[in-house]
Amino acid sequence: PYIGIEKMVILIILFFSSSSMSFYSQDENFNTIIRESHGDLNEDGLLDQAIISLDTIGAKRPLRLQLFFSQPNGKAKLVFSSTEIIQAMYPIEKNGEYSGNQVPDVYIVNGKLKLDFYIKGNSSYDFIYRDGNFELVHFTHVYWDSINITETVFNLLTGKYTQQVEVLKTAEVTSKIEKVVILTPLPLLKNFKPFENEWF
């Protein structure tokens, strides 16, 4: 049957509107903000934002880290987004079982992005924004068992790497490693996953 021009235009508008709504709704699966922090990441005097949000619809329950830079006009510009950094709650590698990991904390402190993970103890990662990338500049990790506390500190800017083992509830140091490890270029946030590296 013949379709008039006006009806054709309406159908085209409806098609593109539904397509846009579909893409938007997919993005809106990450509808629960778990962590949020504000601070100046790029040293322009404006408050930027870091958000960790949860997809409450997807079976894996993925988590997404997003970073936004504030603009002079008051709007926020998305500069980073990843669902790979934080393990999903029910990841494929665990055959859909709960990962058991806590959602990391996120902070913006003194111009640095800080991510604190609770995997195999407590670990903290500091990133700075430079030349369009977020570079890892500092790492600390504290692990305790029923006997010992193992503390690792790695300053990636100087290369100083220290790992010390101390008997729990005493000041007795049973092992201490100090060395210089130079990583060039510095690891980037976009390729980062905790504990998938020898050093961090």
C-alpha cells in the first residue's frame, strides 16, 4: 500500500527515536551508584568526579568506573570509562559464582585518583592525569594471616620498592626486601587490573 510522505517521516522519526532509546537504556543498566568522589584531577581549579556504578540487570552484575572532567560551562565531560578494572560480582571466570570481592573505594585526593581494593588484603593505587592518560604512580598492599603482616610499598616515580614481613602484634621483622624497579612507561589506568602483575 502507498505510504504518504508525512507518514514516512513519522515512521523514520519513530525508528531513530526507538534506536536512541535502546542505546540509552543499555547504558542505563548501570543505574546504581556505589561509590562517588569529587576533586580536581586535571589541575584546572574545577571539581571533577569519579563514579563506580553497578549494572543491576546484567547476569554478571558488572561494575563500571567512570571519570568526568568539569567544564567552564558547568557541564561534565566523560574522559574515562571501563567495566574491566573492577571484577563483576558474578564473573564468567568463576562460572557465575559470586566473586567474594568488596567493591573498591574511590577517592580524588590532592589531584590524584585513588582506588582502594580489598583483594588478598588491602591495596591502594594512586593515579595522576598526565598527557591525556591516568598513570599509576604509587602502590601499597597490606596482607595479614594468622601469623604475619606483609606490607608492600612501591613508588613508581622513583622506582623504590619495599616489602617487609613482620610478626603479628610484635615489632619483629622476619624479612625485608628493598630494591629499585623502574617501569617505563608508567602503567596506565586503561590497561590496569589489580594483581595481574608481578609488582602491583
